[in-house]
Amino acid sequence: MSKFRPAVDVLATASARAPESPQEVPDGPAVATSSLCKRFGQIDAVKDVSLAVPRGVTFGLLGPNASGKTTLLRLLAGVLKPDSGHVWVLGVSPGLDLRAHVGYMPQAAGIWDLMTAWENMRCFAGIQGVASKAQMEEALELVGLKDQMHRLVKHLSIGMQRRASLACALVHRPHVLLLDEPTVGVDPVLKVHFWEHFRQLNAEGVTIVLSTHAMDEAERCHRLAIMREGCLLAQGSPHELKELTGASTLESAFLRLVGEGIELY
């Protein structure tokens, strides 16, 4: 494995540090990790990652394939347990107590294909304690699926399946959204609509952590973490990362950090 320089956080401040314990003040970071590690066999999927995500921002995870983005999101969601280090979401370790406050959209659709979009929505809403039909319809309308909600998921396109998965993550109006490549397979018009809604959620205090390969989406994030081979290379706003590397574009900054010739998918 290649050796990398220590991660650079160009926005390191006292207010953005990782909490020392889950009992720290609730006004601290929405999401934080400290020396987080996850290993699969001989592979370090996440290696010594420490980051802090302020509340009410969109925080992007940017990196080539197998850089650790999905594993990191699964650790934040509590789907995986770390081998070492710590994770805090809204000041506490991920678990059932956070279920009502966190929405998670995995890379795979994460919904039942022998149920309709509406049946999936009702199931997820019930798990989250949502009884409002209007709230469920609102989530489906947001992702442009209201007119398709009675079709079996297996009969929907891949893009529509991802829309349904996002609706299920949004139905309970969580305080933190963890989204693994949420716009893959989504048409450009709806993609713009998603980002407009993400901004609205930020304005309401919702924190979004998402992974992406798209540079135009990375530019829309308030802050980014650049990853490769499980390592965190740098953190900062798109502008700050460009300044850090002396690059004129975010793509050039990314390539200078992870190495020339990295192909994005």
C-alpha cells in the first residue's frame, strides 16, 4: 500500500474537533470520528480516519473506487462496527437510539423488490414511527415517484429504485442523512431538484454526509473529505482544497492529492 502524507484539515477549529466522549455538548459536530479503523481480511478499508462534520452542512466523501467511502458511511450508520476508534453521531455512538434521527441510503437500493414503492414507504415509515400519509406522499413526490408508487420495485428502472430508496431514507425527516451516491442513475433534471432539496434541508439544520464520484456534485458540498485506500488525505471546502494544492479546478486538486491517472467512475 502506498504511503500518504498525514491528512490535512484546512478548516480545523476548536468548534469542529471530534468530541472526547459521547457526553460532550450537543452543539458539537453532527458527525465525528476519532482514529477510526475497519479491516476486512488483509485490506484496511478505513484506516485511522478522524473527521468532524459541522451541523447543517453537506459533507462530501470524494475518492476513487475502493477508497473506503462506502465503508465509512456504513460505520457512521451503525451497519458496521469499527475494529478500533470511535464514531459519534449527534453526540452518541450509532445504535437503535439514533434510529429516529438518522436516515441512511445505501449504495444498493436497500428496499424490497417484491413490494411496491408505496408498500416499501409504509414499511420504513412504520419502523420510524411515522403515521402521516401526507408525509409519506411528500417523500415520494420529492423524488418524482408519486405516479409510480403502486408499481412493484422490481419493475422500476435502476434510477427509480434509487429514488424510492432515497424517499425511504427521508420519510421520517431525520436530523442526519447518510447517502451513498444518491444521484447515480438519476436524470439531470431530477438531480438538480435533489440538490435544491439538500440545500433546503441544510437551511433547516439537517446535516448530510454523502459519497460521490461527480466533480459537479463535489463542488456543491460545503466541505469535502478526500480519501484513497482507506486513508483520509485532506478535508476542507472545495475552494480551500484548490488553494491547498495550487489547482485551478477541483478535479486537478483531487488528482494532485490522490495521484495522477486515477480514473473516476
